[in-house]
Amino acid sequence: MNLLIKGAGDLASGIAWRLYQAGYRNILMTEIAVPTTVRRTVAFSRAVYEGRALVEEVPARLIEDQTEIDGVWASGEIALIADETMKCLSWYQADILIDATIAKRDTGTRIDDADLVIGVGPGFTTGENCDLAVETKRGHYLGRLIHNGSPVPDTGIPGNIGGYTKERIIRAGADGTWAGLRKIGDLVKKGDPLGKVIDPATGEETVTNANIDGVVRGMLQDGVSVFKGMKSGDVDPRGEVSYCQTISDKALAIAGGVLEAVSAYAQM
């Protein structure tokens, strides 16, 4: 089967990783031209600007067009293309489309884009813009496959990790260009400078500091355009550096729901 995953951030990458490990190797992922993935070390999206990406020993490679996809698959890699408007739907015959952009709103995915369309997170309703949906809210129903209805709407409050929610998030302090002052994997203390936004017109710098102690688990790549309040990184209060290089429990739970749907479809 040909699988198409819309999005290549950390949650989408967890889905691709689990499908790959389960033996589904014909995978094409799409991303925007300048990814804004925070957890870059566990996301295939960085292949957009690095050419290749490795997530827990699973490789992905950037392609320019459809002529390269068979060669990438033959080498045992996931194919990834920068294609924000999903032009690939005109030439890629996807049996299953998984929208894992986690945009938390309707992004234009249609129920007839593939034989089976799976919507991940808020913004999807079964029978309208997807066949099946997957719950992404942390808690009892995380990763559950939804046959009728919609995932829980976005609350705007990040999931609780180590007793912290919104305090974990690193946000840009102004509009401009992001530049990290610490690296993913660095241990930090509350008040430490983590990143800054540079105003391209004036050169003025606005620094963002850590709200809590922990390890920098995610950070935007340097040079990304940001707006004031935009999520630009996160600090994990558990302080476990190894978590920066491994797929999260949340991503694996969500991926389990997708794998359930894909495997059931494969048996039809």
C-alpha cells in the first residue's frame, strides 16, 4: 500500500516511525518549505533543510519530485517532499492519507483524497473530512481510534508534564527572526536565556528566558520567521536528556491508533 502522511513534525514522525517498524515501507511525507517543528531531533521535517533525517534509526530523505520516490523506497528510506499545497495528490496514488499536521483546524483535507483518510487531532469529523480520527489530547483516551465523531477540541493549554503545562513552552517575545541561545539537550535553570528574536529592520533583540528548570527538549532552527507569542521551543521539567532523542509517549500512543486503522484496512 502507498501511505501519504501530511506533516512531518514530531507527532507525524512518530506515526511514520511506527508504521515503518510494522512493515509499511511505501511512505511519502509532506512538509512546508520552512518547517516550524520544535522537537526537531525526533522529526523527519528537518530533512527539508538537511536533506536527510534519522529518527530512532529510521531514515528519511528529501525528494524533489515523483521520479525519486522509488529509489528512496528501494534504499529503505521514507520519502519526504516540501509540498505545502499537496500537489503530490495529482501524481501520488495514495491508498491511505493520514493528516498529522496537528493544525487543530480544517486545513482542506477531503474525505475523497484517498481510499482511507485518517484525521489526527482537532479539526476532523468522521464522515465529513475523514473516515476515521485519532484522539490527541493527553489522558484516558489518548491515541484512541474514533469511528464516529471528532477528537476533543483544542483547549489551548499544553499537556501536563512533570506538573507543568504552559510554563514549559518557549515563546517568541516579538516578531522577527529566531536565534537559539541554547541547544536541544541543554540543562537550564529558570531565568536562563534560551533564545532571542531579531528585528530584521532595526536589529533590536528580544530575549526569551526559561520559566522553569529542566532540559531543552525542543527549539526552532535558527533563521525561522516568528511572531510574538509563537511556540519556539519547550523545556522538559523531568530533566532527562535522553528524552530529547526518543519519540514521546504521546506520539507513540497516537501512532498506535493510526497503526490500528491501517492494519485493519490492510486486512479488508
